[in-house]
Amino acid sequence: MQQERLQKIIAHAGVSSRREAEAMIREGRVTLNGRVVTELGTRADSDRDHIKVDGKLITKAEPHRYILLYKPKEVMTTVEDPQGRRTVIDLVRGIRERIYPVGRLDFHSEGLVLLTNDGELAFKVSHPTHGSVKTYSVKVRGVPEERLVDKLRRGITIDGKRTLPCDIERMRTTGKREDEGNSWFEVKLREGRTQQIRKMFQAVGHPVSKLRRVAIGPISDPKLTPGVWRELTKHEVKMLETMKELKKPAKRRVAASPVSRKKPAASKRPTAAKRSAAKRPKSRASAARTAPVRSSTRRTPSPRPATPRAKGTTSKSTGGKKSPVRRSGARPSRSSARR
């Protein structure tokens, strides 16, 4: 058989999740052929090598089991409790395989918990980089202002670390009006830090009075009651296995001086089509139509006035005879007077 990493072999054997197996290796709780191993990159062959965790030999991988449990209040979400308190394993009877809870749900909260011996699936459901969104119904004291709820959505700093953005939706209030009584919220988280929701609302002055987990990724069952469990169907297991990883949003670069993107008014600036049309040469016909009428510098010659003929000139109509010319103020001749 091909060698695999130790944490993967431990997870496949149903001892713990891959992330918990890595912690076991770093703590020196894993031995390989009698030698303590602390390096995460160590590989081994599960068929030939002897691998022990806390002194117990790891056998071949068991059949995978997938249990959905409704955890009641005051029950520990662990395999064992040093103080002797009841755990989720105590509520699941008749399971021969060594199963363990995926993720945590605090002691005073209730709701759905997944138990399995499939390390690969447990890692995918519990890791925040995958699409496993946990949905909670949360009751808080009072009615928080919207600005405070929006602050929680963006993320706040808890125990020196900022929380991831989450979805928070107001469901209802217990008073007669919307601003009276206590408030119920639906909260969706992609991470599972210890008592995260309680610390978030406590930070804005509205402590949590009730909290229950109603969905793990696409898996939910409103019919389950506290202390009752069932096995997941093949379709539900397939939905958990095919959850896609979340893509990190690309960082946006902020420009030093923002440029206005308002479109210029049509009356102030010509459009690109008009500017390009103005640069193109016009045809002769269009130029003649659009060209303004200009006054020509060449003037049409005006008809010359008739000048009086000089004395002694002949006319064609008189047959070459001289036409008499009268002067103003001249006396008529004797011959004309006689007539």
C-alpha cells in the first residue's frame, strides 16, 4: 500500500479528525514502530507499520458512521470529561465504531451535533475555509440597535482576534412592539470559536439567554428533540462531501483621488459620434448643401446709360443723314417759324 501522512491514517481509522490528529502528533502522543513522532510530514504504511495513539494500536479503518444528535443542555460535546459530566457519547448507544463529535457546542447550549469516524468529512465540516455554515437561533436580552447588530455582522475583536463576517437576521421580539421585550435572531457562522455567539452579544450589551443550533451546513431536522439521534441518509452524507470551498474575495485597490464617472451633459460636450463625424472630410455634395452662402466679390456689370450722340453723327435709320440737334434755349429757324 502507498504511504500516507500519519494524521490522515489516524483520521481514517476513526480515532479523531485530521486537525486533532495533527495536535496529537505535535504533543508527542503518536508513535511509529516504537518511536515517538512529532513531525507532521511523516509518512507511514497502515498495513505494515505499527502506529499507536496514546499507547493504543491503530487497526484498519472501520466502516464510516454518521450520527445526527440533538444535544440537550448541560451535556459536554466531547468523548470524555475529566469532571465526570455527561457527554454526547453517553447519549449514543449501540454504536460499536469509535465515533467522536465534530466541532463543539458549549455546555449550556442545545442543538444539532454531528458524530462520525470519518476524519475527512469531519475536517471539511469543521474547517472555516469550507462551505459548512452553522445556523443558530439565539435569544438575547433587550432589543439591540441596528447599528450594533451591523457591527457584529462585520466582525468584532474577541480575545485579541477578530471574528469573521457573519449573517445576522432579526426574527422577532417578545414585546407588544418591535422595540420592547427580548429579541430572537438567526445567526449563521462559518467558524466555531468557543462561546463565540455569547461573547459577541455580550460585547454589545445584550447577553444571550437561549441558544440552539438548528442546522449544520445543509443538514437540519426540526423533528429531533433533546437527547434523540438518527443516522444520516446517503443523500445527506453526499451533500456534506460535495460542499465547495469558499473563494477569498479579491482585495480592492483604493484610488488616491477618485475620478467622477458622471456622464457629461449633451449640451455641454459633443458625443463621440459627433466628434468623429466632425473630423471626417465632407463630400462635395454635402459640403455644398451645408456651406454658408457667401457674397461674391465679382459684380454683375450694370447696363450703361445711353449717351447723347455727338453733333454730326449719322444714324442708320435716317439713311446716313445728319439728325438735327436742338439745344435748349435756341431760337427756331426762319423756315420753321414760317411753317
